[in-house]
Amino acid sequence: QVQLVESGGGLVQPGGSLRLSCAASGFTVSFYVMSWYRQAPGKERELVASTTSRGGSTNYADSVKGRFTISRDNAKNTVYLQMNSLKPEDTAVYYCSAFSTITGTKWGQGTQVTVSS
């Protein structure tokens, strides 16, 4: 069964850090473009960060550059999003996705991140 399961979300104060995890099953992440998206209430889903298959390159939204880092552990079939210096505007549901030209896009169920004092 193909599945993406996000974890690591929660409530954090401004300036704090969280690390999100995306555990994949039923397929091998090293063959996919792995990405993190987020969707805040009343807003469209937006790309936060992505990493090409085999981790050759990464891409970040301007709003998170220098604060967020995407990485993957192919041995654990897991992708991470390290989020530092969090701001209230980072509050959203964060989704993990896996894309290939053959199978299209797979989505996880999302994990809530709330940045508030």
C-alpha cells in the first residue's frame, strides 16, 4: 500500500524550531521528487521546499529560504523538513508529496503547525 505519513507538527512559539518527518511506504523515495507544501486557512496550497530524486538539488520558497531545510534519508525511506526561526505566518497544515512522471503525485494527510505565543 502506497502511503505517506507526516509527523512532527505542533504548537511552537515564534523563533522556535520543529522538524517534520514524512515516512513513505509502498514505494522508494529515492526515485521521486519529494516536496513539502503548506496550506493556511483561506489560502491556496503552496510549495515550501522540494528535493529532486536522489537528493541532487533542492528548491525553497522565498519566504522560507535560510530558515527551512529539506533532507531525505533514503535508508529510512523518509523525508524531513527542519524549520527554524518560525514565524506566525508559517502557521499552516504541512503536506508531504512524492512525484514521478510515471505515477504522478502522492500526498500525505498533513500535519498542523501552529506558531503562536
